Amino acid sequence: MDITTSASTAIGKRQPSKFELRFQSLFHSGKALIFPCDEHGSVFLDLLSERARENYLFARAVIGHEYATPVVLASE
């Protein structure tokens, strides 16, 4: 099951994010969870869909077990 979440998900009324927070899977090199964020890695939780918010909270809870420590990257 691929649960990758796009950085373009649910930006809403704010301007598109120039940054994304990426949680890379420790076991599947092609899988990652990606969320829009600011330059400091703060994710806009109130703008995420319910599923994206659940995926974000899950990824945070399993850092070091399922996902690597997230990194802030510039959006494409």
C-alpha cells in the first residue's frame, strides 16, 4: 500500500508552500510521506486533509522505526 502524500495537498487559501517535509521510509526506498511546510519544517496541520493529517501524525510517531528523521526540502 502506497501512502505517499503529495506536498501539493490541501494548501488551501495560503500561497503554495515553497518547502516540504519529507519522511523517507526506512524499508522501502521508493516510499515517503511528504507534507507542505514552512522553511523551519512546521506543517500546516489545519490545512491537511484528515487522511494526510493521520499520515503525518503516524510518521512522527514511528520516526526511527518505520521512517527516517524528516528533512525540509525546497518544493519543485
